Amino acid sequence: MQKPQTEGTIFINKFKDKDTQPDWTGKLEFNKDLLKQLVNVAKEGGEPEVRIALWNRTSKQGNEYKYLRMDLQESKDKPVKENVEVKQEPVQQAQESSGGSNFEDEIPF
């Protein structure tokens, strides 16, 4: 199973007027699978740590930019669980017991 990743781009800030403004700006979109993992780590009392990788790229228009990939850093001291038995509840019963909440309601931000 491949771990969830998210990707983004960072470009030189062409609107920079002062030294206090960022040199580069960009956008990173989080997918739901990665968000679920981050929330689960936080719910278990951990501090989510992400791994970031950057590549230098040039757009078709000749603009320099950074391609970014991010994923959840796996804890080195956390043992890998194998052969874990999962008890499943019927969907309706699970929704009733949790007050009918869904994933979007559980995200803390």
C-alpha cells in the first residue's frame, strides 16, 4: 500500500517589494487520506511530522519553480502492526453511536 502524498508548487515571488515579504510563494493541496493520517496521529497523542521533498523545475514559459511533495513521516520507534483483527460495526449502528458524524466533522480545523 502506497502512503498518501500531496504535491504542490512554489514560485519566485514576483510581487516582492520589501525584504520582509517572502522570496517564494506557492500552493499545497492536502488530500483526504493524508489529512486522515495527520488527524489520527494527533488523536493518539502524537505530534504529526511531515517529510518534504523539493525538485528544481522550469515551466514551459521559462519560469523557475520548485515542485514539492509531502507525506507523513513514519515514526521510527512505533512498531508496525501486523495481522491486526478489526471488528466492524454495521454502518447505521456506527453512525448512531458516533452521533452521525462523518470524516469532515472530525477534522479539528
